[in-house]
Amino acid sequence: MTTEARSDAPTVVEDLLLLLFQPRSGTIAGENTLFYVLGGAVLADLALGDHLTTTDRERLRSVSGHPPSDGLLRPAWDYLAEKPRGVQTALAAIGPALRKPVLERLIARGDIDQEPRKVLGLFRTTALREGRTERRARLLADVRRVLVDGAEPQARVAALAALLSASGTLPQFHREIPWTSPVISRARELERGNWGADAAAAAVTRTVTATVVNSAVVAITVLPRN
């Protein structure tokens, strides 16, 4: 997988990894299930772009003749174009290859910076720190409005919030998104695909995306977290 053929607009999977990045520690939250969560974000992106649909057996398949132009998304579309697949099968196939190229994108965009360091004064390593774009803060504000303020989400923000919740990392955002009973309840609603009448996405696209994300959430939440 490569960072070539990048669209100007960030993908959902880039937004998700940026949200999961923790500036204070320079780490990525939820590493234990990260590959699968990123895979879910790719599936959501394909669904939002009308590149993906569901079959009557709740399997995923690519929309014939309508591949995505973005190089991060195309391998998943190609995989699902071969034949319909179950969500957990798709996540296991497309997720493991995503972390590196998605992080490279975020660094190339300036959303995350790399900082060379030495360990024990001898070994060279690279630390991650928050970039110059402030895009993470804007994304976090969008998610907060939905989870804390109860705003009706656009489909993209609903997908991000649902996948964050599925990853088990929301308690780590307590400084920005209080970990309260109403927030937990709202997050669970989004996980189940209860997104409201989002005017920014056509009804069919919204329904397919909600179904895809809900299926991904179910698959992710049964994975071991240790």
C-alpha cells in the first residue's frame, strides 16, 4: 500500500488515526485493536463515497465500475470486488496494512510531526508530536458536539464517533470529552447506527454507511483487548 494517489481531502481513516493520536504522550490510543478500527474507517469511507454496498446476507461488496481514486482505499475496494465478504473477514484482510501509510499521510500533511531523539544518549529514535495544522482539535470539537452537546451528526462525524467508541479509547479523551453516562449512551446509539436524518448524506448512502459501521463495530468489540 502506498501514499500515492492521495486525494486533497483527508480520508475518514486519516481523521480517525489523527483523533487516536495522543499529543501528550506521542502515542496512538488503542493499539491492540488499531488495525481493525482503521479497517472499519476504510469501509466507512468506501460506503460514504458510494463505492461499497451490502448484500441481503449482510456481506459487503464493491459497487461495480465505481472504484475510489484514493490509493489508501483502492486495495479494499479491489478485495471486495472479487466477491462479497463478511465484515470481520474484510477487517482482518485490509486492516493490518493501514497503520504505516496512514501515519505517513498525516506526517506529510503536517497534522503530526516527527522529532528525532536519542535514547540513553546512544540510540536514535523518532518521537511523534502534534503538528501545525490544528486539524486534530477541529475534529475533536466535531465529535464533542455530537457526544456531549447532542448535536445531530453528519454521517462522517457519526462514523468517527462510533469507531472511536468501538475502539474502547473514549475514556482516554476524558479531558476533552467527559466520560459520563449520557456520553456513553450517545456513543452506543451511534455504534448501533442511530445517526438521525443527516442532511449532508443521501438516505441510501447514510443507511449503507451506518450498516457498514455498525457491522464493523460489532466485529471490533468482540476482539480481545489485551
